[in-house]
Amino acid sequence: MRVQTATGPIPVESLGRTLMHEHLFIAFPGAQFDPLVKFDRSEFIKEAVRRLVKLRTEHGVNTFVDPCPIELGRDVKAMKEVSEKSGVHIVCTTGFYYEGLGLPIYWRARAVDEIAELYVREITQGIGDTGVKAGAIKVSTGAFISAQEKKFLEAACIAHKATGVPIITHTTDGCAGPEQQQLFAAGGVPAHRCLIGHSCCNVDPAYHRRIVDAGSYVGFDQIGLFYYRPDDVRADNIATLVRNGFRTQIMMSMDRICCRLGKFIKPVTPAYIAKIEYLKSQGLYQAHTYLFTDFIPMLHARGVSQSDVESMLVDNPRRFFAGEFLPKSSRK
């Protein structure tokens, strides 16, 4: 079994330690027209390479999944260049963002089959003229799944069945994950081929349990984003899932960005900014290494072993991309 990366296919066994939801670059539509926006591509590449080299050499990260939606500045040429210079595999995706902040008007007007055709083309032939192929499909929904979002989700189901690549989702504020699962099932996509993202934004353990009981991977992939939810709650909920025998379905990541073109879309509270500045002043905060320097020790303090951590960072991504089915009896 091979996984498509920005530099070509690799054996699934070569993934190694994998961060399942990170970003090199994002740009919301229209940011390029802001006269106050400054962007130096060479400096961005240099900084992205620096961060990934640090992840690889200090924390053993071998693969970086960047599920940037098509319309949010997805730059697969940059992904390929950063991968080549850093020695870290990068997996990109095909797929659009959710209706509230994405879904270009042109594609809203397209039929499900037309959207699916685009996805399949980017997976099998490549993205534009770059030669880079997508290794997964991105699906995004709001707090409630709209009719437009459902259409794009249906297209993802068609593309999955045509290509076999897995699906990584965005949920808004940790809502509608089980509803995504129901629509995937209706579209003929096995639950274990889906990673329900941003689930850690929902603090209710029962929500996480619904997702894993239905057979999908659950994404604790906004670790360190304090303005969404506190990390002590994320750590508590991961520890609960591990104790209940679901470590084989947990994915961990940080949803960090190396470079953003323009200003924030959502408001960032003064309290969040103050906390980040404090952590930086104490040498406790590293943008793309926080999971290793700060969060994993929180898991250890709650009884999560290093073996559990390695399962979540190595075994689970490998199994997800390989499409291995995990019977309930072996979810331990």
C-alpha cells in the first residue's frame, strides 16, 4: 500500500510519526487584494523548512498532513518545495471549505458529479499543472450541515469510492461529527476511512464516544488552540478514551499555520494573546512543537503511556491511510 505525497507516492510504512492536521500556508479569498498585506515567498519557504526540520530532528516527525481546502490558498508547489528541503513528507488534499467561510460561487453552482470529477482528477492526475497529486479528501461542514455542504460531502463519497483515498473532515466548534458519519455511511464510505476532525473542540466525552463507537477516527487536532477549548480538557478526554480502549482511533495534531496571508477572520481574544505571550516569555511555547514540548507531558500526568502516544502518532495514521479495518474487539 502506498500513500501519495507532494513529492510522489511512498510506502505506507514510511509515514512514521505523523501530524494529521497542520498547515504551511492559508489565505482567505480576497486577502491578496489587501494593500497592507506583505508577503515574501522566499522567507515563508525558509521559515516553513525551519519548522519542519525542527519537528523531524528534535521530535521524530516524518510526515505532515496539510488538509488545506482548495480555496484557502492551497499551494502544492510550496508543499513540494518545503518537503524536498526539509526531508519531511507532506500529504495534501482535494476538497473545499465549509459554506460559512468558503465554497466558491462557481463550485456551488456545479452538480455533485462535477465536483466529484474535480476531486478524482486531483487525486489521479494531479492538481492543475503541478504534477502533485492529492493523498486524501477534505470535507468541511458548519455547526449544522447545510444543503450546499451536503452536496460537497456526497461528491467526496463518490471520489472516495473511485480512488480509495481516505477522508479528513473539518467540523465547526466540534459539532456535527456524527451527522457527517451518517452521511458518509449513506454514501457507501466505511467509517474507518474517515477522520472526524476538530472533535476536541467539543468538551463532551459522550460526543467522542459516539464517533469512535461508530468506527471512525476521532481528531484531537487543535491542541494548543486555547481560544477554542482548554488543553487540560483535551488531555482529560484523550485519557478517558485511552482508558476505555480506544487509543487505536485517536489522532493528535495542532492545526498550526506557518504563514497566514492577511488578518484573522475570527476574533482572537486578548486573554488568548496574553497566554501565548506568557508561554513564549517562559520558553514554553513552540508553534509547531507544542504537542511534544507541552501537551504530551500533560497526557503522561494522566496515565497515558508513551506506548499509547506512539500508537496515536505512528500506528493510527498508518492504519488510516492503509485502509485497515479495525474490529471493535481489537480497539485496545
